[in-house]
Amino acid sequence: MKFLTKYILSLIFICIVISFFQETTYSWGFFGHKKINKMAVFTLPPEMIKFYKKNIEYITEHAVDPDKRRYAIEGEAPRHYIDIDHYVHSGEDPFEVVPKKWFDAVGKFSEDTLQAYGIVPWHVDVMVLRLTKAFEEKNVDKILKLSADLGHYIGDSHVPLHTTENYNGQLTGQRGIHGFWESRLPELKSKEYDFFVGRAIYVDDILEDEWETVKQSFAAKDSVLDLERKLNDEFSKDKKYTFENRGTVVMKIYTEEYSTAYHNMLNGMVERRLTQSIIKVGSYWYTAWANAGQPNLDELLEKEPSKKQLEENLELDKNYNDSKIKGREHEN
């Protein structure tokens, strides 16, 4: 009888945990985005690296601000993804159907439609232009804020599940795969990754280059989903999931055994997309600086973020902690 009572209480506890569990995920996870921005600093040329290294903590910590803004700003979410497959029927190439230039795409589909299904390649292009302007003005607040934000959106465009309507496996019975691929796997395996990615390069056409990134991410989407589906058939539920204490919350997560098996099946995909994000972030920062006329950043070394900027950061954190995310279903 005591055993039965203990068993029933255990089941009740698990049910309570599951009912309160919220699968809150972020593109690349907070860990991944911070890693991308931090390592991108070391790709920069001598004329830039002193300024960025001096501000590396700021650029690293604020790499996650765009995700935090999802809790405060309507319209932030579409900047992180593009459901490119929404626009096509079976057999069509979405990259032939969707115009690369913003106003051409608006003319074909309407701005409301584009906003509904994501605008990440166009937004990255806009962010590079804004960063270029900030360099021209030698505005430290804007340079730091825009550099951190730009790194986030570039990282997002390298995630395969940021390019599809089936962004969380909800259409194929794989709910939870979004956070699994982009957050759980890097957190477990990043110590094995090679983060020495070379030097930043000048990019002639940011928009064209960003579309190529999205195309590569979309090409990997089927493998992300198909391999996990295959692996799922080989594991029992008790081998696939476990519970873990994270602070004061008990969370349901994928087991290390299941995660390792999936990571191995992906054959380096997560590392490749993460490290490609790093070199791309550095290259876009460098391109913005070069397009601004290569201003002398040594002149800005003694300047700190303004009081106004720091106050805005505190307000963002407050909204993040107090609000509900204004984003897509897997992030609620």
C-alpha cells in the first residue's frame, strides 16, 4: 500500500511538472547567441578589434536583446525568421518564387504577408545599413547596440528551422525539435567545436549574401526533421526524455544519450551553422565599417555607453521579466 501511494504521488508530481513546464526556447539559445557575438570579435582586423575587444562584454551580453524584445515589442518576431516554404506549392523552388528585393516582394505578396511569415534576410540588410550610418556618426551607443543586434539576426538566419512553417515540428509530430536543435545540442556539444573560423572579409552585396545563407539553412531543414523522426523510432520515451532542475524550475529535456545520437546523425551540421554564423557576423560588421569610410575607432576607446542607453537596457530587462512573449507558438 505504501508503495502504491508513493507511486501515485510520483505520477501526480510528474503531471504537475509537465502542466507547468513551458518550452521556452530562443534562436541558438542565449548561450549560442552570446558565443557567436563574442567569437566574431576575434575575426576583425586590427583597425576594429581594439574597440570591439574593449566592448566585448557588452556585445556578448546584449546578443540576446532581440529575443528579449519579443516580450515588449509587437513586430519584433518576424525579424528572426522567414517561412520561405509558405510561398510555394509542391515542387516549386521558393528562392525562384520570392523576390530577393524588398519592394519587389512587397509588390508580389504585400507587406502584411511578408511580416506574417518573416523578414530576416531583408532585416539583416537594413541593420547593416544602420550600422554603417552609426560608424559614420561615430556614435558609440548605436555602434554597440546595432552590432549586438545584427549578430543576433545573422545567427538566426543560419538556423534551418527559421526558414520553414514547420518551425517546431508541429506539423510532423515533432514538437520541441526547435529548441532541441538550436539550444540543447550547442549547450551540450560546443566544447567539441572549433571556433577558430578565420578573418572577416568584405561582402560586396549583403542582401544577396544573406539570401544565400537562408538558402543553405533551408536546404538543411529536411535533414533536421527526418533524422530526428528516424531516431525517435529507435528510442523509448524514458530514454528520450528526462527531468532536470534549472534554478527553481523542473524542466523536461532530451536526454544526453538521445541528444548525442542526434548530434552524431547530423554529422557536424550544428557546428557548421554556428561557426559560419561567427565569420558572417564579423564580416558584416567589417563591411559596415568599410562602407562608412573606415573611421578611426581608436578615437572611441575612452567612450562608454551613455546613461540613456544603460537605462534603456534596464527597461528592456524589466519588460522581459514581466511580460509574455509576443512571438510564435514554440516560444510561448
